[in-house]
Amino acid sequence: MEKHQALVLGSNYYIGLSTIRCLGKMNVPVIVADYNKKEAYGSYSKYVSKSLIPPYYKEDPEGFVEYLMEYGKKQEKPPVLIPTADPYVEIVDRYWDRLKTVFLLPDLAQGYLSAIVDKDRLYAMMKERGILVPETFELTEENLYEKVEKELGYPCVVKPVDSHSFVKTFRKKLFKVHNEKELIEAVEKAKDKELSVVVQRIIEGPDTNKYTFDAYVNSKGKVSHCSSFHLLRLYPNDYGASVYTEHYYNEEIFDYGKKILESIGFRGFAELEFKKDEKNGQYYLMEINVRIVNFNTLLEKIGLNIPYILYRDLTGNPLPDKEVRETKNRVFWYLYEDLWAIRQYLKSGKRTVTGVLRSLMRPKAPAIFDWKDLYPVVKYNQLLLGKVLRRVLRKK
């Protein structure tokens, strides 16, 4: 009997590649869809059964969704649909009710995931439940600049409501501002690009004060698989993405994270990012990611194959529950961006050469490299070489 396929959206980034491998190793038929075949190095994995090239979701969202629908209708069994990047989550969430008539998706209402990703709505939801979140002001706040100075203080940050669009526009996750003049300039920059932002207090402490709780919430609304992690290096430093992360059992956020996810009626995979405040020692919820995350390979190495857990649950044959509550000596490593991150840390004096070298002497879960699946590695390095050459030529 034919198995349910897994249709993975996005293969031009290592999150998509790790998702493909996690499923393929378990003999799941993997189909990938990406509008740009040239940069979709994940589609060259030996685990890919078929590659689809749908219309570009930004230019033709209706065409993109209709393309997926037509493909799904032709299959003997409904495929499991897995978006691996924020833009894909956004488009799937927008057309959730249509897509779930053809694909297997978690039991959520249309628009639910967008509400979780939206910082304003997320923080309001958390405050109702007594969950600590950073103090935040919307731009519509009366006497905004006075309140920022009195209640938040400087420096503070101007953060986007839609992180993906902001990063794509400014190549950074936020603006850090040190006075009212810089705050006004940052707000105007965002307004000029028609991007919604909020002003937020900085939770004191280095970026090593950041931890995550990563979990799968099953179709019954219970956290069935989970663990916690410690972010060691980010790129860009302080407010960037995780490029070197260790598995770490953090008892304080473990049950806290489970409580949050189950209380908001979540289904599927989610990652809760916390930061420990250097001043009061409390953990603040910073954001919730609602798609497969950067260090998916590390999750698999410690025994939590999230894409396969999702696949089995949605196809009606769930895996036994599993919580990893002991620290495993393994780290996730995205070599290319970690080199840039290390350069920034050393330049700022926040890390030492000795400390960095010592940190590298640990078993790794690489972002891209896999001896058993080398073709995507070759394609990735070709793309990387082209990028480096273009940078050199631009400087010249």
C-alpha cells in the first residue's frame, strides 16, 4: 500500500535539507517544492523522490496554492504538508482551510499561526496567562517617547511584528537605539518601508542567557516530545540566529514551556525562546517559532526526529512519547555563519580565542554536512563560492 507522502516547502536553506533527511532516513516518500531550483540545494538530496517548481508565493500566492492543491488531489493518500521557513508558514496559514481539505495539517484554525508569530498578539496572549514577556509599547501608544524614556529606558530595541520581512529589508532582526533621536530615526525607517514595529525593553544579559524549549504538541493537545537547548553563539551577535547551540537540560523552563504550549491550544511543532534577565534572574518569553528550527539536526541526534514525529502523528500512527531531560554532550554547528559570529565576538572582546577553540572540541550535529548525503553539500559549496566571489568583486 502506498505511503502518505511528505511535501516539504522550501529546500534552499539547511532547515529544509535537514527536514528532508529526517524523513527520508525513515523511508518516508519526500517531495520538495521550491520556486527557485537554482538555489534549492536541498532538492539534490538522495532522499528526495520528486522536485516541484510552483509559482513564486510572493508574486502569485493564489497560483502557488492552486499548484499545491492540484498536486495533492492527484495522490492516493493525502500528503503531509511541512513548511520549513517563515514565508511558507505565512502562506500556508493564510490558505489553511483550503489546504487542509487536501493535505494533512495540525488541527488548528486558519490564522492561528500568524497570531503566534505576531509579537503584539503573542505578548497580549501571554500577559493574560501571567507569562513574563518584555515590556513593549506599540507605536500608537499615547506619549510614546516620554513613556519609553521613563518606563523602558535606553538603550531599548525597535522590533518588527513580521520578522521575516524586516530581516529581508534591513539584513538585521531589530534596531538597537540609545536615545530618543535614534528611536525616532528607527521608527521612521520602518514606516518608510511600511513595516510594523514595536518598542521593547532590553532583557539584560549576554546572548548566552538565551535558552529554548522545543516541543511537539500532539493531536490531543499534549506535549508528547520535547527538550531544551542553550544558545552559545548567534550571528549577528546578540540578536541573530543560532549558529552554535548545545543540548542542555534546563529544568526551570521545561515544565514552564509545556504549560505555555498546552494552555494556548497549540498543535504541531513549536520552539519557545527564553532569555534570563541578568538583574532579576527570571526567564522572559521572547518569541515562539512555529516551524522546523535551525538546529533540527541536533534534535534528531538526541533522539527527537521532529519531522518524522509530526508525520507519524498526522498519519494516525503516533510514536511513543519522549522527553529528553538529561543533557547530551552535543552541539549544532552552522560552520559558515559561525565563522562570522566568532569574528564579531573576538573583535568586540566578548569571547577569547582560547574559549572559542575549547568550545569546538565537542561532538557536532552539522547544519549541512552528511557523509551519507553529499550531493547537497557539493551544491551548497558551489553556491557559497559564488557568493564569496561576488563579494570580492564588489569590493574591487
